[in-house]
Amino acid sequence: MNTFDKLEELSNHLRKYIDNRMSYTKLVLAERVSNIFSKIFSQLIFIIFIILFLLFAGISLALFLISLTGAYYWGFMIVASIFLAIGLIVLIFRKPLFQKPVTNIILKEILNSEENEED
């Protein structure tokens, strides 16, 4: 075997290595993305149930307040005011309540995947 054949074999091995490394990177990226989306999906399902709970709790509270005040508009107006106050509080504190935790969860998932990859 001469030098040219060895260089050609080395080139072929290098090409295979690069192809394998690219395939591995694609698989790792796909795993990370699927983990992140599955966590987001499960959180969305949880949020939907919370919204439904709040909807029915609000209607129940409004009906209870109707029985206390004797007027439909007062019961629903009080509940609407409560929801408006909660909405404004969430709007004011949305960054520490939602943006930072979501960012931290995504970064934690990516960094944990990288640590597991090194092991």
C-alpha cells in the first residue's frame, strides 16, 4: 500500500466520520426539540384545565353573588372585576411569572441534554 492509497483511505474514514457526526448531531437536536415540545404540550394541557376550572369557578361565584346581591349584573360585574384585577396583576408581573421560568426550563433541558451527551 502506497502513500496515496493511505491518504485516500484516511479521506474515506474522515468523510464517514463527518457523516456520522452530522447524523448524530441531527438525532441529538431532534431529541432535544421533542423533549422541549412534549414539556410545552403537557403544560398547555394543564393550562387548559386551569382555564376551565377558573371559568366554572367564576360562573359559580357569580351565581352565588347573585343570590347575595339579588341582581344578575352585580354578581357578574364583581366576578369580572376580580378577573380584571388578576389579569392586570399577571400583565404587570408577566416577566418574572412566565418569561423567565419558561426560558429557564428550556435552557435547563438543553444543558441537561448536553451533560447527558458527554457521559
